[in-house]
Amino acid sequence: MDDALILNFTRAFRDGPTIAVDLRIETATPSVTVLFGSSGSGKTTVLRTLAGLDQLTSGTIRFGNETWADAAREVNVPPQERCIGFLFQDYALFPHLNIARNIHFGLHHLPAREAEQRVTELLRSFHLDGLAKRYPHQLSGGQKQRAALARTVAPQPRLLLLDEPLSSLDAPTREAVRGDLSTLLRALQIPVVIVTHDRTEALALGDRLAVMDQGKILQHGPVEEVFQQPSDQNVARIVGVETVVAGHIQSINEGMAIVAIGNVSLSSTASGLSPDVTKVLVCIRAEDVILLKGDEILQASPRNRLRGIIQSLTREGPMLRIQIDCGFPLSALLTRQACEELALQTGDSVVALVKAPNVHLVPRL
Amino acid sequence: MDWQAIWLSLRLAGFTTLILLGVGLPLAWWLAITRRRFKFLVEAVVALPIVLPPTVLGFYVLVAIGPHSPFGQAYTALTGNRLPFSFQGLLLASVLYSMPFAVQPFAAALATVDRRLIEASWCLGVSHFSTFLRVTLPLAWPGILTGIILSFAHTLGEFGVVLMIGGNLPGVTRTVSVSIYDQVQSLDYATANRTSLLLLLFSFAVLSITYSLQRKFVQVWMTR
């Protein structure tokens, strides 16, 4: 038996790109896999075929030792029998049922008493007490999201599928809900697949990242690895050229956070960071890194001065991508002219400057 | 007033509507979701009674159920009765005649139900049939109600088809519209007026209730 969700299929559309997916998601230890890509990259189709809502053109989907779909043998287990939870982008709450009835909807197999009890528990744990008798149109965006999640997890699915779970919320609500969602996903202890085009969402929620473009998965690996070492230019373009490293918050003072990455400390503006966060992902866009040659001492405003050694220089169109080891791997993007003026070469020691507002912190659990 | 005819018409309309619910809902559901190419043919056949003169429909039904047709012979062999000029024959014709007034609103209502709600129900482990009962029907209810009322009212007012295949047998096939025709023929304008007025008021009341209910429901659902 295989403790994995294995997708190996194609799905052709009459007038669109063919989706061809080859992905293996280990399920022995539950993890959150993010399908990341722009709209039209086919990620929602992958989620729908996983749920059994869309058919395969060829290939198979296996979950553990079950075959969910096999185009050659015309096997397609219906969604009802896959025991999955699917959260729709706009939540798809039943408009004619109140919140309690919505959550109760998938519990038809339980005895009435038990089902009622489960609904009450879920209402409490999703902070929906007092809203049981409200109808979906009477709820705020965040409440709708929680109600839909409660309904999705009520029947205790074996696999959770989330389609852009935060995209229909306004920005401030999204910030707040993201943290809750992250906590919940880890507490559930089941494999989760999330579809998103939002980088912060991917960084905050995902353990692993699968980057999709034009119907294909370009790279699949741990979130930090994919962001740090895009396998090619396409992936780099999609995820954005970024430095992403794990760090710990050391202190937060007057809106400035000091974050430690190994032995290196960085300053960051801590706007919107809740004080009980300790683990974060530190993100620095390569465009925001300024390089100075050698031991040049300069009066400069950036808070963060990092000494490092150039590891590699790679051409990217009119730009040069420079990998620097400064206690952690840092990516910088310079124009070719700038590099020539500085005469940068592999092995040179440089000073990298990053303004505090350009050090973005994404809370992690 | 010809109470016997009124009662017969009500019975005919009631049974017709019941049968149309049973036959029309699955047909409408199929029309709402199918992607088959010959769908338009089925739609055209269902809509035919709207444009066809009732006499034409009545004539073909009469031929089809007559003692010389295989269907008519099979019915007689099975039940010992004949379909033409019987209540059952009239019922069959009424179902065909009122079909578009049930199926079209049903199909329109079912098609407006958000597909994702249905898929959400499937993903929660609820079967296709239960999903139809628990999600599709309640959400399509205003349109289904319209279909029920329209087919009831339309059957109540049918005349041409009744004359063609029902004739004018009191208590068996003499419906209220035929009765009014008879009253006018015998120059009994007073009775004809009373019966007509009753039918007019009834139709108006039923339609008013339908539209007011529909507006209420539709508005509530639109905002959700």
C-alpha cells in the first residue's frame, strides 16, 4: 500500500490547453500542498478532477490503495464516495438553509442526536455561536468563510480541497482569516490541497508548493525551496524572484521587528504582525537588494547591511540574478550595466543593503 | 350552474397537473442539464401545443388512441375500456396539451440553480437524487409553482381538445368550457355569464397569488 495521493493524468478541453499533471503527494504525515499559478493555468481543473467533479481524458488518480479514477478502465469514483471536503471559491453555502442546517447537510449518515451535537461543536469551534439561525446572505465575508469551512469538515473528510479560500474576502479580513485558517489546517491532521494565485497565501499556508503554468506542473517541493531555487526562469517568473527563508522574531519595538535568520539579524517594519507570532518566513524581493562592492564604507539609510560572498551570476533577460551567501542565501537582481560598473564576479565579497520596509514577514505556525 | 361540469374540470385539471409533475419534472431536469445535440428536437416537440390548433392535436390523439391504432387496441385488451370519449382519454390529451406550460417553467427554474451548489452537495456525500430533493427543488420552487399553476389553469380552460376526443358526455367528458358553450347555444346567457364569471375570477385569483408568491420568493433568493 502506498501512503500517497498520486495524480498522473491529462484532461483535454475542446478549445483550451490540455492539462497534464504528474504529482505525488505523500499522505503518511499530513501536509498542506499549494497548487500555485496564475488564473487559467489549470489549477482549479486539477482540484475538480481530484474531487471527481471533472473527468479525466487519460491516466489515473490514486489515493492510498484506492483507485479514484482510471480513464483506461473507465473508472471514475463519484464525489460522494471519495470522502473529501471541497471548499468552493465563493463558498457555495445553500441560500435556502440557515447556517446550522448548512453545517448539518453532510451529516445525514449520523444518528440525529449525534449530528446535532456535532453541529453545535462546530458552531462553537468556528466562532459561529449565535449565528446558527442566520441565513448565508446575513453573514459577513469572514463568517461565510468559516461557515463554509465548518460545513466542509463536518463529515470528517480524508482529504481537504480548497479553491482560492481567501480570494473573495476584502484585504483586512483576509489578513485575519489567514492565520486562523493556517491553525485549522494543521489541527485537522489530514492532507490538504489548496489552489491559489496569491503568493502570501501560498507562503502562509503551504508546506509544499506545486507551481503550475499552462496546464503543467513545473516544480514541486517544499515552499521555501521552490521560492529560493526556482527550477527555471518560468518558475522564477511565476513565484517572483524572491529570497524566502525561515526566521524567528526576536523583538518587536515601536513598529520595528528584529528577526533572526541563523546568526544574522534583520530589521523589518512589523505592520500588522500580531505580537504572539514567533516563526516567520522572511521574504525579500531581489529587486529590493542594493549591492556595494568589497569593503566600501558608505553612509546609507538602509537598516540592513549584510556582508556576503557572491555564489553565482545568472543572466535573466536584461537583468543579472546574483546569488549571495550572507549567512543565508540572498537573491539580488541588477541591470547588466550596474554589474559591469561594479565588476562583480563569483567569489567577490559584497555588502547587500535592504531597507526595513522591504523585508516582508509572513507569519508561520 | 353546471356544478357537475365544474367538478369534472377541477378533477381533470388536478390529475393533469399531478401527472405533469411526475413526467414533466424529470423531463425538465434532463432539458436543463443535457448537452445532447438533439435536445432542440425534444424542446420543439414539448412546445408544439402552444402553436398547434387544439383541433389538430385532438385529431391526432384521437387517431392514436382510436380502436384501430395499436395503442388503442392494447389499452382495450388491457382494461376492457376504450380511450376515446372517456375521462382517461381526455386526461391523456390534456397532459400532452398542457405539457409546455409545465415543462418550460420547470426547465427554466431548474437551469437557474447554481451548479456549484449541486456540486457542493455531492462533495458532502449526498446522492444525486437527494441533492435534487434537498437543493435543486427548494431553490427552483418559484418556477415549479408557476408551472403547476399554469398547467392547472390551462387545463381548466381547454376546449378544442375536449370537443375532439372527449365529446360532451355529462359527468364524463363535459368540462366547464364545453358547458358554457352549450349554455350559449341554448341561449341561456344568464347561466353562461355566471359560469364564465366564476372561471374568470378563479383564474385571476390563482394567477395573482402565483405572481405575488413568486415575487416574494424570487426577491428573497436574489439577495442571498
